[in-house]
Amino acid sequence: MSNSPKVIALGFFDGVHLGHGALLRRTAEEAKDRGVSSAIFTFAQPPKEVVTGIPCPLINSPEDRADLVRRLYGIDEVIMVPFDQEMMTTSWQDFVTEILVKRYHAVHLVAGHDHHFGHKNQGSPALLQEKCAEIGLGCDIIPEVVIDGITASSSYIRQLVAAGEMERAADYLGHPHTLSQTVQHGRRIGRTIGIPTINLVPPPHVLVPAFGVYAAKVTLPDGRSFPAVTNVGVRPTVNNGQDVTIEPWLLGFDGDLYGQTVRLEFYRHLRGEVRFQSLNELKAQIQKDAEATRQYFSEH
């Protein structure tokens, strides 16, 4: 982490949705105007999960959050720290002066209209503005972003992803729902029917979209992208019906991706997951799904 002055956006940024985007654009603009670095300050784990011990499934892994803020909004640095005892017990005043200013060299802060921080979430946007004015720090509080009468929020987008409503989720995210993961060895059944899929295991604590088949896109480490028929679920035709996997079939790609990390973007839910009576039935349906995927991308 650099010791250079920074404009820092505050938040958890799950999903990196359009509400977050308003913060991130303002952060990048202010940093450019000042000739300093842009950054976000965020936590590796949801504070609520750490405090309550109740798992909170998230839209993105920490790695995807960091990638999205850099790739989509040009943020220079991601300050991602554990929500540990220090963070839990630091007063909101010391969080600003001792951590953001002295430790991370903030010269300007950007926060959302509902951002709370510090011990027992006692810091508020109004208190942040007052403190920044007192110590000569720049500060912007960004209002909510509302689309079709609904606030762009991580909680609403989680509901959409869980229901498989990827196109509506993208309206609030400002980008397709994204999942990056390393390709693992599977059972290779797809290859026996001429449909070689790659095997992705959902990262821990990351929300799995509604089971079914999706029109998706896979981006490889070298930057090439391919349309992909993608099954999310337990593969009831060929599996034990328990282990959740995500299996894209990259249309037009031929090669070995084992051990490589790919980025998967979900565009449209095509159908629910179905148990077929035979592999031939399964193959015929996947070929139809492939055609529907090609059609989707030819129209969009």
C-alpha cells in the first residue's frame, strides 16, 4: 500500500452496483483533480457476519469486488482489511483521524448517504462531514441512486440474483453479475457427449444464482471472451444431486483451462434445472440452450 495522499471511498461495495458507482466516480474525479491516488477502504468480511456469527452470502468474492472497482471505475488502490478487534472497537472519530488520515493518508473522503462506521456504527454521514470540516479534510456524501422507484442496494440485488433475474440485476449493478474462479477437474462427462464444460466451484460465502441454465460469457486470462451455456446446480442427470457446481460450455473454444482463473458473467436465465432420462436427452437440450445463447448475444 502506497504512502501517497489518497481520496478514499468508504463502504463494503458488495456487488459494486450503481449506487456504489456514484461514490467511485466521484472518488476518481476528485483524485484526478487533486493529482493523487484514488482508493476504497473496505472489509474482507461483512462486519455483521463477524459480530453475529451468522453467515451472510454475498454477491461477490473479495477478489471480484476489488477487480470490479478497478476495472469498471479506475480506482487505483483497494484497502481491504479484516474486520478485527481493532476495527470493532475503534471510535468513529479515531477511525477518521488515526486510521484513514494517519495510516492511509486520506486527504478527501467519499461516503454514501447511509454509511455508518466506527464502534457500534456510531459514525454517520452527518458526523463524518462535521469531523472532516473540523480537521480540514475534504468530504462528499453521495445520495442514493433510485431506478424505477427502487434504491440500488446490495440487499435488493441479492434477491434478484437468488431468483435468477440476471437482466434486472444488471439494471441495478450497471454490469452483468460476475463470478471469477479457478477451473477445477470435474467428472468429464460433458466430453463424452461432445459438450466439454469447465468446472467451477462457487467460492465460500458467495451467493449461488438460482439453479438452472444461463446465457453467459467467459473471459479468459488472456482477455479473450466466449459465449457460454452455463449450468448452475447439482447436475441431477449425472450427479448425486448434492454438490453445487457451475459449469460453462464455452462456445467456439477448444483448449485446456485447468488451473486457470476465468471470469464468468451471467446475462439471462434460459430455463430451470431438469433431470433428463438419458444423456442423449440432456445433449439435445444443451444444444438448444447453445442456440438460445448464440441468439441472445447476436441480438445484444
